[in-house]
Amino acid sequence: MTRRWLLPVACLAALALTSAAQPPRDGFAILRRVAGLYGKARRFYLAGDIHARLTTSAGTDTSVAWFVAASGGNGRLRDQLDAPGATMARVSNGAKSWIYDGQSRQYVEHNEPIATPDGMDSLQVQELGGIVGAILNSYRSILEGADSVSVLRSETVRQNGRGSVCDVVRARYSTPAADRVMVRTYWVEREHGLVLRQETSLRTQGDDGAAERSETMWFRKTSVDQPIPDSVFAFHPPAGAQKVDQLGSDQPPQEDFTGRLAADFALSDLAGNTHRLSEERGKVVMLDFWATWCGPCRMQMPAVNKLYQEFKSKGLVVFAVNQREPAERAKAYIDKNSYSTTTLLDSEGEVGRQYGVRGIPTLVIIGRDGKIVAHWVGVHPESMLREGLKKAGIE
């Protein structure tokens, strides 16, 4: 009987020794490989879905969205985010480009392509914005701000009927004040270093209490530096979509406030501090009226944030005036995109009414003398915003 157990026991001992001899996988090395892969990618095709949950003292809000982030270089781009009632798409085939807004069911067409991220540095990718900019920035800088990184286990993830062995890596990111703690878990494919799944838990602490956002991003399609079908970069207007010269052009005519003295107001920011417009006299102020559900607003905000970073030392103040949304929702969006402009909460829409806001985004530039020098509705190119700032004395 004793001999009958000798071989199994010996085999188990050998297995234990073999397992003990295997070195643990290095989480930092795995994530560095991810950063290198996405940093050097010339072409990519990423598609999937995002499930998010926001929990605050006011309750819980859930959402589902579907995305396509693809770049074929040479002006070929597809940047699309579909959510119930809020679709945004930028498509470019290398010769023409289109921007579609699902809220208004309108699209504009341009006889020039959109710049693609191949060869762009991190700042340029951030300015590109959209889901393309968000994913690339996240993975190129995946280790920035990481307090700790650990490999939890290996796991097989199925994608398009194929199973891929992944390292499940967890990273923790926090601010020095510990008022914002984010934990992300990545399923990183061993063969190529692609991220096939990502789970995020973000906790923020403000004057109104704690807010927690959890998000799962599933990549149903992942391809880096592989051929991409031309059909990915073709634009087909959805049924009922209207071609317009400018998004939001079917809105009732909006009064132009240019030349008027800007109406004074006082609004609270996300930290509860009050800001009064009249206290900024002597500076140039840009008001960006926006909301998280507004696709065109999301397109406009990267350019606004870029201009603020460039000109704040010259006296530019930017107030991103959120329209009628809970503070927690606005804060979660601002934190996720790392925007540095000051967000004000126009909870009742009163300031929007003062400035005749009927469609968003609405942009207002106020000169140092308190008079409005530019008043626009809809998405506008960065060059036009610069012209407005130049009229106000900033260039």
C-alpha cells in the first residue's frame, strides 16, 4: 500500500518544486510593454462596449455605451461613441471627413481629412480628444501616477471565438491629498501585450461627500499595426440624418450678444467655492456652456482646455458652465478627462438664460472691459477660438 502512493507523492513534490521555481510575473514590466505597444502604434482598430455606474449620496446612475476607435494613418480615422440618445462620431476616409451628432441627427462634411494620431505626442493626442484620444492617452501613460502594481492571476479571455491567455494586472493611482483614488484592473494579452478588458473603480471625495464610479470596458475587437478594411473609414449617414453647414443649425435663431456688457453672475464650482464674473474684470474670460450628454460639447472641450493651458499666464480665465446636471455627474466627467478649466454649476440654467443659450455648446468671450467680443453656438475650430481671443487682446 505504501509503494502504491510513492509515485504520486513524488510527482506532487516535483510539481511543487517546479511551481516554486517559476519567478512571479512583473506587473510593471507588463504595463511598460502596453505603453510601448500603444505608443508606437501606427494603425489600430479597437471596438467594444463600456458599462458604467456612478454612485453618490443622491443615488445610482448607470449607463452603457459602444465605441469604435480606429486609425489607419494618412487621414483615415473613425472615432465613435454610441450611447442611448447621445451618439458622437468623427469619420475620415483620407480625403473627406464627417462629424455626426446623434442628439440633433445632423452631420457636417468637410473636404479635408482629420489628423490621425500616428506620430503625435501625448499633448497632441489629448487635443485630438474623443474616444481615440482617451484610449491612447490612457495606455501610453499607463504607469504615470501608479502607486502600486500587482499581478493577480492569469486568465483566458475569449474574443471573436478565440481564447487568449491574459495576465490580470491591478494598478492603484491616487493624488497626494488622497481625495481621488483610482484602481484599474487590466487583462493584458500575453502574446502581443494588447489590453482585452479593463475595469476601473474611481473614488472622489468632495464637500458634498464621496462619489464612486465603476466602469468595465470590453474590447470586442483589438488590432494594432494590422491591415484595416476601408469600410471602417466609410461614413454612411443614419436614416433620417440631415446634412447641415453647422451642427445645431436647426435650432431657433439665437441672439448675438457681441458688443454687449456681459451680465454679472455668481456660481459655485465643483468644490463649493463661489465665483463672480465681475471679480474677473481686467482679465479675458471665456464661458463654455456644456453638459456631459452633449456630443458636440465633448468635441469642443479639448480645444477649450488647450487654449486655457496656453494662455492662462496671459490673463485668460475659462469657466466651463455646466447646464442643469448634478455636481457628481459633471465632476466625474471632468476628472475622467483631466480638464483643468474651472467648472461652474448652473443648476437651474439661469445664467444660460442670461446669455440666451438655446443650444450647446455655446461659447462666449468677454474682454477685459467686461464687454462680449465673441458669441458662438455649436462646435467651432480652434483657429476661430484663437481669432476671438485675439480680438480680446490675447494671442
